[in-house]
Amino acid sequence: MRVAKLLLINICVLAVFFALAEVGVRILWTVQRCGSEGCDFSRLTSVKFQSFSDRLETKFLGITQFDHDLGYAPAPGFDALINAQGWDNAKTTINADGFRVTNADFPSKAPDVLAVGDSFTFGDQVSNDETWAACVERKLDQRVDNGGVFGYGAAQSLKRAVIELANRPYNAVVLSVLVGGDLERDRMNYRIGFPRPAVIRENESITYAPVPDPNRPGTRYAPRPPREYLVFLYENSLIAATLIDRWIKVENLTGDRLQTVHPQAASIEEIAAFVLEQFAALEVERKILLLQYREDLGREGVLYERRMLTELAGKHNELTLVDPYDRLSQFQVSEIWNEHHNARGNELICEELVKAGFN
């Protein structure tokens, strides 16, 4: 009885301390965001300050299927108007070869250009004919196969290029790399619930790890119940949300978005060197490295990776580097980005690519 009473007192003291700390952190957050346009009191006027579901992208829409070499790949025959978070009835079609359709009325002929990359290449949130791949196809009057896949890393995209080149010839390959994002993805063996071929350090060399078990609990293919108590804390405690974002990752609360780094993962510097060396060695006439960006152009990690990739590309004469950074910097976020590029943003990428990569 005495032990139980002592335990209860300690729990109450801890709860009071946590509540006071939470109030203090919320006050500090509010003060830091007070400026010439006023203050944001949202953290003080409501206990619940964010929605768990709003922090997650809607990605499992049936667009992809499991792939033994790539982890996952577009599902041939998918055809739908997607009206999900960030998507506004975007026409999304995957052809029989697993590529996103570009221009439905484009004359049928052998493909000339292969584009690989992540969601910025696939064209998340825009319709088939609004992707930069579709724009390049129209401007060059050359067939472009859009092999972009959401969530892919740079090495994963390159791996798809190698696979596709073994199936059919191309005159040019465009490898699109999201600066400040794709290289870190290549360190993961699971991301947003999908298995992936991480790039690892093995026997003093850099190589791909095998795709891990797709049916591991917590993946898209073997979901487990969400961790409701952590979800509650994530939505209602600024302290808990900060700790979860740093140590657990919000994706791991859902039960179907397992996210882990491979224990033998290579560094982003090693991955960048590996990707560009392998890309330069491809037996194709024209190899174009396209750097792509989110709206956080000035973030330190973005600037570091941009310098690194630019320097590495300069060591490979076989590669043509297309870097639209300066052009994108001239626009307001809302003009060309809606998380991903909107139709106008994709047009800009297309213009820079055609001008610098195909002239």
C-alpha cells in the first residue's frame, strides 16, 4: 500500500512537471513566431495543435506493386483520376510497360528518351500531360518514357534505368535527382512502408542490398494496428511530437509506413559517387543529370548536396548536368510549387532540360 501510494505521488509530480514544461514550450514557440504580421496563438488556444493524418502523404493508391529488384514499381494498367491530398482530379495512367503515360495523342513510335527519378519525375499532383517528361516529348517531338516513381532514391532510379535499358534501346537517359532528399532515401531499406534496395557498404565496396521482406509487419503489404497512444501524444503534445519526429518518425505510428535505415547503409557522399560513376558508365549516347528541388532552396543540406553533385558531375565528361536552381530561385513558391511542381513548374524544368540537355 505504501509503495503504491509513493508510486502514485511520483506519477502525479511527473505529470505536473510535464504539463508545465508543455505550457512553457508552447509559449516559447508562440513568442518565436511573433513578427510584424502578428502572432500565431494556435499552440495556446487549443490542446490539439495538429492532425496526424495531415502530416502524411496519401501514397498507397494502387499505383504501384511489389517488385523483387526495385522494391516497388508502377502497376501496368493503372488508370484513374486521383482526388487525394494535394491531388486535384489528376489523370494518372500507367501503360503496359509500367511507364506513366505522357501525351495520349502522341504518335506511336519507338521511344528515344528514358526519364527516371522520383515523384518530381513521375509528376505527383499533376495530370499525365502536365509532367516535365510530357513537355519534353512535345518540344523535341521524340517519344519519352516516364519511368519516375514516387519515393525513389537516386540509386534506386538508376537501377530502374539499367533494367529498362536491358529491355529496349534509348538514345538518351535523364536521371533526375531531388537534391536534399533522394540520396538519404537510398540509405533506407524500408520507407513509407515500401521495401527498397538500400545502397550499402559491403566488403570495402559500395553495392545494392537485396530488397527486404515486403511482408514484414508495419509495411504496406503487412500492416499492423496504429499506435493510438503515440498518435494521441503526437497530436496533443508539442514536446512529444518533437521527440517522435526526431527518434521514432511519424511514419512508424501508422502501422503501415515502416521506415528504417539499413544497418550497413553507405553515406550520402558514397552514394552520390556510386550513382554518378554507374550512370556515367551506361552504354547510351546521351546521359543527362537533372537536379531538382523542393521549395526549400536555401536549406543548408540542399546547398551542400548541390555543391557535391555538381563537383562529382564535373569529373565525368560523359554526363551533361542540368541545374535549374537559379531559374527556380526567381519565382515565388506558390507560382511553381504545390509541394511538388505544379504544371507551370514542370514547364520550367522542361525548358531548362531542353535548352541545356538536348542542344
